[in-house]
Amino acid sequence: MRKRTSILVTNDDGIHAPGIYALWEAMQEMGDVTVMAPNTEKSAVGHAVTISDPIRIEPITRHGGFEGYAVNGTPADCVKIAVGSFLEVEPDIVVSGINAGANVGSNILYSGTVSAAAEGIMLGIPSIALSINTFKSDYYDLAKSVAQTMMKKVLHNGLPKGTLLNVNVPKCSASECSGYKITRQGGEYFLDKLEKREDPRGRQYFWMGGKIINNDKSDDQDGNALANNWISVTPIQYKLTDNSFLDTLSDWGFE
Amino acid sequence: MRKRTSILVTNDDGIHAPGIYALWEAMQEMGDVTVMAPNTEKSAVGHAVTISDPIRIEPITRHGGFEGYAVNGTPADCVKIAVGSFLEVEPDIVVSGINAGANVGSNILYSGTVSAAAEGIMLGIPSIALSINTFKSDYYDLAKSVAQTMMKKVLHNGLPKGTLLNVNVPKCSASECSGYKITRQGGEYFLDKLEKREDPRGRQYFWMGGKIINNDKSDDQDGNALANNWISVTPIQYKLTDNSFLDTLSDWGFE
């Protein structure tokens, strides 16, 4: 008997988010799904892990047969825990999402969705991060079919060691979508503006706001592709050394 | 009158940590220092930012004239807030540390210390992350002098746009130290093991433990260099696209 594909599903919007439910639905048809996700929203946690607090793992059920485990930790924690300790068999693939809001450009660095996939590849498991360019939950049909397509292609072709796929789905229907586009991480970023406010007791506090800036010109950059209704697929790796600067740095004259 | 150098100091161990005090002492001699750091320990928060909670900023004083601002946020928050809103003049340099414990290999990705410096370069400011390979505070003399040397060299030579220096100081005295070594990010990583425990009420919980694994062979890899008493200096950048995989990915036959 052929072994069924074992799929680990996680996210950073939390186990009660609509996006992870949609992803669970899509993955149900593809193999055996384990859902392990943060118990609350953990957006913008980047690659945080919990080392100074106890971790709780709680079984969760939702309608339609959704079962999963809620963790009082980060997306990266969830993957570490599932793969290193909780699951008896190592998953064939990690799929993280479907994130509410795009993860492109500089924001990849802040993304809990992408960091869950990063943890997956660090543990040697092919991993996909999946986001949709909207905060509304009316657009999951296309993203669900993208999740299935990407998963099949990754399992069929494999990924280089240490590389994940960061997939962003536009806010549109399948018929309005331009198709798939292989992209690079572009330069889109969030320009922060701290808003000063006063609480009911007259004490000052701040709230992080701002706006998205995108000066990219080319459709092979993730943010631009997405804006033009492409499904952007960017291979991401974490070899961070700036090799081009090593020689110059050696000439700085350290004793 | 020549303008004094403006230095932003932050960390991830929190504003009350001994390491940031040592860094403040070292930087005091070099220019005008502003300290803005998390109000509690934020180790392993990676590049997290606070978007869903109000942010408080509180003035803090410690002995010896140490003044700073405590933020109920992450290291990246501190840099965003200081540079984007709080400081009237943009700092000439961001120095993050002195972190208790090395930040080398894969752990760079989890490090709040490094992510504060990453936030600095994303805002266009030359930035240094500084860590020491011990959790004891008896070894700051060497690290303090390294902080001063690195700061002078960075301001004198400049850094490429988008590149920070990740500096790790060995646990030794200046006389035992092998000197400076320009290094690459190596493969050292933390092998996680989740410990299962029971709380006083009989409920199961977990604690993230594990051990460091280092299979690196060469002294130009950060973890190895550090183990051999070198001060490792690694240029780090965040262009994450796996360019070498783009062509293969294009051949996957997306419609």
C-alpha cells in the first residue's frame, strides 16, 4: 500500500483564523494533515522562538471535522515541536498559511508565515509559505487551488536543501488571475509611523502605523507581480553572508 | 564645532541587562549615546515587531549616569521607534548588544540582537550586532574595546547599503584572544529537544531545550572562529532570493 502524504499545516494568524481553515480544507484532499498553529494571532513575530516560557499544546476542533493543536508559541515553535517531538513520523511537507496579507519584499523578514516555512527547511523538510493579498476571507478559492498545485509540484520536483517557496496569491478570482510568475524578493517595504495617543488615564502611548512603499519596476519582483494579479513564487534561502564585501572588510586593517 | 557622533544603543536582553550597561559605558567615550531597549528580556524574538499592541516608552536610569528608554516591544521595535519617531536627529550608527551568548550560524536568524541591527540597516543606518560567547558578565572588558574598535572602523570605512556587521567576542581576556577574523555565517545550529513536564496541578507542559551542534571545519566560519578565541566579524545581508534556483523553478511548468 502506498504511503499517504503527511502534511504539516501551520500559520501565524492563529489556529482560529479563516486562512488556516481554508488551507486545511485544501490539504485534506491531498494527504494526512496535522494542524499545529499558534493559539492566538502571531503576525509579524518573524523567526521568534519561545525559550523562556513553558509551552502548552491543546487539541482544538472546529466545524467540518477540522482538528488541530493550538500552541502558546510562535509559528517557528509549532514546526519545531511538531517535527522534533510531537509527530511520530516526519512530515513530507510543511505548508504555512494561508496568511491574511501579502508577504513580499522586506516584509518577508517580519513574517511569521514565512518563518514557519524557514523552520521547516532548517529541519530538512520541503516547505511552502502561502499568503493572499487581502485581509478579507472572500478570496480563498484561488489560494486553495494554488496550495494544492504548489504542494504537488514541490513533492514531485523537490526543493534544494535550505530553500523554501514563498507564494503570494492576488486578491482576485481564478479567471482574473494572470497566472504563475517566478519572482525575486523585491524592495517593497513598510514605512513606519508611530502614532502618539493618550490613554483614558492621560498616559501617553504609541501605536505602530504607516504605509506600504513599493518602488519596484519589474514584474519579476514579488510585490509588483502580485499587484498585477500574478501568483508570485519566490525561492527563499537564508545564507546571509555578504560574500561580496568580505575582501573589502579584510582590508580594514584589523590587528 | 565638529558634530559629535550620535549612537543608538539597543539589545535583546533588556535595558536592565549587564551587557547593555557595558556597551553604554564603551559608547559613552565615543559620542552622544541614546539607549532604547526592551523593558524585559526578548531573546530569540528574531525580527519580530509589535503591530497589534500599544507601545509604552519609559525613561530609565541606572547607576553611574546610565539613562535610557525602556520599550514594551522587541529590539526591532526599539530601532524603528528611535529612528522613525523618537530621536530628533538620525543616529550615525546603531550598536546592538552586548548579547549574553554567541549569535553565529543558524542562530543569527533567531537573534533579536542581530535583528535590531537589521532594522538599522533597513533604515539606512550603519549597524553592528555584538555578542559575547558566555552568559557570565565577567568578560566584558574585551567586548567593550571591540565595540569601540568596530564602531570607529565602521564610521571611518562605511558599510555597503543593506549590510550589517555581526560581531562575536570569545570568552577570554584580551591577551588570550587570537585577534580579529573576517568570517562567514557557518552551519552551527541548535538541535531542539522538547522536554515534557507536569505542572503542580498535573497538567502537561513542555520546555524547549537542546544542544548546540557544530560540524564546521574552517576557522573562517563564525562559530569555529569564536571557539578558537577569534573575534569573528561577519558581514550579513538580507537578499533572500535563491537566485541559483530560479531557472530550475521556471522549468516546473506552471501554466
